[in-house]
Amino acid sequence: METMRVEGLTKTYGEKTLFDHLDFLINEQDRIGLIGTNGTGKTSLLNAISGHDHDFTGNVVTSKSYSIGYLTQEPKLDDHLSIMEAVFSGSQKIYRTIRNYEDALDQYSTHPEDKSALNRFTKAEAKMNEDDAWNAQSDVETILSQLKITDYHQKVAELSGGQRRRVGLAQVLIQSPDLLLLDEPTNHLDFDSIDWLEKYLAAYKGALIVVTHDRYFLDQVANQIWELSFGKLYQYQGNYQDYVEKKATRVQGEIDAQHKTQQLYKSELAWMKAGAKARSTKQQARINRFNELKKNVNTLQLDQDVDISLGQSRLGKEVINIKDANLAIDGQTILKNFNLLVQPNERIGISGENGAGKTTLLNVIAGRRKLDSGIIKIGETVKLGYYTQLTEPIPEDKRIINYLSEIGQQVTDKNGQKISVAELLEQFLFPRFMHGTLIRKLSGGEKRRLYLLKLLMQQPNVLLLDEPTNDLDIATLTVLEDYISKFKGTVITVSHDRYFLDKVADRLLIFKGNGVIEEHRGRFTDYLKAAKVQSSKKASQQKSAKQQSTNTAPTTHTSEAKPKKKKLTYAEQIEYDHLEDDIDHLEAQKSSVNDQMQQNGDDYDKLANLQQQKDQLDKQIDQKMKRWEYLSKFAE
């Protein structure tokens, strides 16, 4: 069994100790979720054990044959290579065989009449058979397709940042190393790809360490949670839910122990003040114990929560109204006769396929992109705060406190109290000694947290959040979710993070591509379940139609365990027979309401009433869909 042993690993960065004499063992099939506040050293730990960073003390012990695959937050890929070439750019023999075959195939396809090209292709094909490289070729094509990469010949230089990360992920996965290190692997993945990755990693034979903000992902993948905090590494068995419970128990135990230490210290301090003298060996021993106790009192360090208690501007009745919007970019339809009424205090989540235009819609609302046609009205009281996917350019040589002082020397909190910039920084987990730190010395996550703080200091009443979970730690996300729940304004967020969307959104816009945008009500995970039911139902209908057309008897599936309930009751069968018609009828009513909303775009009172009708219809449709999903398991 291949293992990695780490002994006495220590690293400091400026005044901060990232890890202090860490000892741990990584065994085969360990599934480790590494978490911690931004800036605590998660990426630095991955760099150290992967060999990317040698500026530390301690030992990383492995066998000579031990292999490590590492997905960094910004994969280094050769811009001159194609996607397939980049994936197979490793030094392994099988990669050279596949690269040679790809080159020979391209040459032969271009010049089929060239005998030398044919000869080279024939030899390359034989070599593929000899090295049994066909499975690797098939595996990488499967991985790329699951990560929504289809043009294997596209140059790396032409890819977006998100596409580059997906190619980097494919490159690491295909290596099948003994230890897989993944730093935020779900960034830039849609929910289909995340679902596939969860299943892929669950079946992975080697060990895994993953740094991620995606709590549902950790629940599905991890069998251990390691938390890096104040230079120490705390290890918990189980997934993220188990970690939350076990950490609470550990912290409470430490608080109780610290309280006992404080009480003992007070007692011994009183004895010392009474004039204790070392007249005997026992008294001297007690004085020595007191001095040792003095060193350990009030030494407990606990992670603090980010405190977001800022005030906001008043929001009026009119927020955002988009009517008959059309927009195409480079020939791709983004919006097609799109209508959207956004009301005060709404929580809208936007998700869907990558490249379908989710960020573009936010840019339209923020006035950064114009429509080809249509109207967008922004209410007079609206004060937008736009948390973009990429942090705005920050002067790297500017100090933290000076960067925020551009907004003002103080702000007002939700209770009307004045808060200084220094106090605000401390609330956002930037201690006093860091206030004069140059921004270039911050971690990527710390820069994102600083950027979020600057945005909220401006006290917006409408928040546009584009992939806010990228590069923010779980602690910050938890408090941001709580802030949004209490925010007396409107929030529109683009995200693929299922946990985050479940917490902050109850109205969903799902971008399907080519201008198709579906609207749903309720939790995001409920939508995903319903979508799977619809997809399964469609596939079943297609299969049935195919079987009828070919007069082929349907295949009996015996691998699935049958539910205990054998069949529907008479009443349930009648209900089931009418459910699809009921759903179609409700959808027709919803369509009629949508038409009325478009015809009354300027009558806000009537729009509000129609929106309530639409919400009720969405709720009824959701209930009917869940009932159909349940009954369909037992329908004959």
C-alpha cells in the first residue's frame, strides 16, 4: 500500500506561521477535505507536499515510485498546444505513444494520398495496440466530454480561465496518481460536471486531498476533514456534516478546559499575592507550577466568524424591469425576447450551462453591456453593488487600510453606529498587524474577502453576486449567507454551488443556452431532482418509442433493488393517471400569467398581483412533480 508520511512540517510567511510542526500520514483511499479560513495556508500545504514549494522545514517521506497529481488554482498550460496535446503533455511513455498517434492521424487525415503519412499512421496505430493505449485515449475523451470540453483541437491560448481549469483537471485525473491534490476543483464547473466528478472521485483508487468551499461536494466525497487553524492541523473522521458536529464538541471542550485553567490561575494568584515564600520544597514546587500556569492561561485560539453588520440604502418599490430583451454575442444568442421583473427583497439564483450568458445578464443589469433591443428599467432608489467573478484590479503595492480608506474613514452599521475602517477590517478577520500589509502579500482568498468588504462598505441595496463562492472560505460563506438572509434589499446571484443557492435563493433562472432561460421556484437541489425525473421520463419515452418501432421486447432490468411497495393502490393509480394532465394545465395557466405580466409591464401593482399568482402556480407544479416522481416508482 502506497503512503505518504509527513514529519515536523513547518512554514512561516512574514509574521504569520502557516503550519507548525505538522505530523500526518496519508494512506491509500483516504478522501481528505482540507478546510480553513483564507490565508491559513491550505494552498501552501498542498504546494509543500507536492514538491512545488521547498521553503519549509520538516520531511515529506514517500517511496521513489510514489506519484502525485496536482490541480492548482491556475494550471500552467502551454498556450501553443491543443487541448488534447495539453492533456497528454506529461512525460509518461503512454502519453508519448498517444501524442505520436494523434500527430500521425492528423497528418494522414490531411494527406491521405501520402504514402509516408500512411506508413507513419500504421506504425503509430500498431504502437497504440502494443502499449494498450486505447483505454487511456478513451478515458481522456470521456473525462473531457464530462467537463464540457468538446473541441479537442482548440488551442489552449483561445480558452477562457474556466476552460483552462477544466483542461487542467482532465490532465491531472488522467494521470491516476497515488495522491491526487485538487485545489478548488468545482470552480467553473456546472452541476452536471460536479455530479460526475463526485462519482469519479468516489471510485478513485488512490488517495485524495481536496480544498473546496462546496459543502455538498465534501459530504459526497470526503471520509476525513482536516482543518488548518493557527498553524495546527485538526483531523476529523467523516464528511463535512460530521466535522461540524465534532468540531463543536472539541471547541466546547477546549473552552471548558481554558475556564478551569483560568479559575485555578486566579486561586494560585491570590496565594502568590498573600506573600508566598519558598521556605520549603513543596512551596517552591507550587511557585514553579504557578509560573508554568501563567504561561498557559488565556492562550486558547479560536477561529472567529466574519461579522457583516453594515447598514444599507433604502430601496423603493421599483427595482429592475427587463422587457422584450434580445442580445447576441459573436453570433450566439444570449437573450431572446427575455422578460424579468425583479421586486424588492427578492432572492434570485442564476445557474445553468457555462457560456450561456449568466454573467452577461448581470453585466446588462449593471449597465456594463447594452441590449441589442428591448428595455431595461432600473428604479431610481436602486444602489447596485456588483461582486464580479474576477476581482477588480487592485494596486498590489497599496496597503490594505489605504485601499479601503478610498471609500471613507468610517461607515454606519445596521444599528446606526459609526464603525472605523480599522474596526471593520478586524471584523473581517484582518487583525491590526495586517492593516499596513501590502495587498500583494495577501492570499487569493484574502484579496476576495477584502474586495467583498469594499463593496459592502458602499452600502448597496441591490447585490449582484457573480460566483461569490469561488475562493471564499467556508466560514466567510456561512456568514455571507446569514447576511443575505437578513439583507433588506434584493439579491441576484450567479452560482453553481448547490449549498449556497439552497441557502440564499428561492427564485431560479436556469440558462439552457441559445437564449433558452427557464424559471423555477424553490430550492436549487429540488430543481435538480425534478430535472432528473424529467430527463429520466424523456429517456424512458424515447426508449419505449424505439422499442415499438423495432418490435423489440423491452429489456428487463434485474440489477436494481425493487422498492418494498409493490404497486399503486386503485386510488393512487387514478391519481397518477391524471397527474401529467394536471401539470400541463398548471403550466398553461403559468404561461397565461407570463403573457399578462408582459402586457402590464408598467403597472407595478398589477405586476405584483400577477407575480403572486405565478409563485402559487410554481408551488403547485413543484408539489405535483414531487408526487409524480414518487408514484412513478410503482407504476406498472
